[in-house]
Amino acid sequence: MRVHVCKRRSPGGSRPQEHRRNEKVSVTLTNELWEKVEQHCAEHKLSRSELIRSLIESSDL
């Protein structure tokens, strides 16, 4: 998997002040992983961004 972080920043909307600056990320996935992401998002009514954010926030990075 490849992750690319763009340097453009956009306002964070309703997120708390310490999380107001957002980074845009480009991720390259296999077709199999993409289908898993799409299926999970559809089943749980999540956006892809919400899914990826929750996975990162729940990890021990």
C-alpha cells in the first residue's frame, strides 16, 4: 500500500480546534482491498474518509 500526503490544507469544519488543519491523502490499494473498503462503507453508511480516520485513530501509531 502506498500513501501520499499532499501539502494543501483546508479548514476542518466542525472538528475540534486541535484537529482543524486537514491533510489530503492519496492511497493506492489493490482492487480486492478497494472492494472491501467500499462494501464496509456501504454497510455502515460511512464515507471512505470516516472509515480511514477511525482505523487510524483506533490504531497504536
